[in-house]
Amino acid sequence: MSHVMLQPVMALVLWSMVMWGWLYATRLPAMIRARTSLDPTQPRDVMLGGLPPQVRWKADNYNHLMEQPTLFYATALTLALLGQGDTINLALAWSYVALRVVHSLVQALINLIVLRFAIFMAASVVLIVLALRAALALG
């Protein structure tokens, strides 16, 4: 197994935990200031809709980190199990992680959608190439 391929996997896991912490560090104080009612009968968007956009952006990004990156984890783990942590695959994996971190920062700080989308698309292309390389390595 190529343990080096697990480094970008764990880096993205840890980054996700940073975003999780940032989410609650901003959401909880905002909910207290807004005197948000925790009514389980209300849809989440209604209950949290009164929070400032800058607070909601962090939660949105955390949710995004639970979506497409799951494909990255599966792909990187496949490559690691196959011993395919070569220079190209490792560079692609780190590129994906770096793009997702930049995507997080753009979304959490300025949420410029055109820029965020461009970064997302670049990360998606990297992930597609990485997945194709994993599929080819399988045989």
C-alpha cells in the first residue's frame, strides 16, 4: 500500500474539521444574537434563515466538503491500496486538496460565486483525471 497517498486524504479530512469548527464558532454566537428559536417543526432554512449570509456560507461550505470529496476519498484510497501513489497521482491528489481549501476560503470569506465555480470546476477536472487513473490501475 502506498501510504503517501493517505497524506492528502487526511489533509482534507482535517481541513473539513477546521471548517466544522469555523461553522460553529460563527453560527452559535449568531444564533444567540438573533435569538433563534430551535423549533424542530420548522424547516432548517426557515429556522436558520435569519442568520447573516457570512455565517451561512461556512455551513454551506462544510456541507460541500461532505459531497464531492467523498469521491476523492474513495479514489485516493483505491490508489493507495493499489500502491499507485506515484508522483503524478500524488500531485493530482494534493492539487485537489489545495483547490478544495481555496474553494472553502473563497466561499467562507467572500462567496464570489463565479470564482468559486471556477475553482470547483478545476478541482472536478483534477478529480476526474485521478479517478480515470485509478480505473486504469485496476486493470
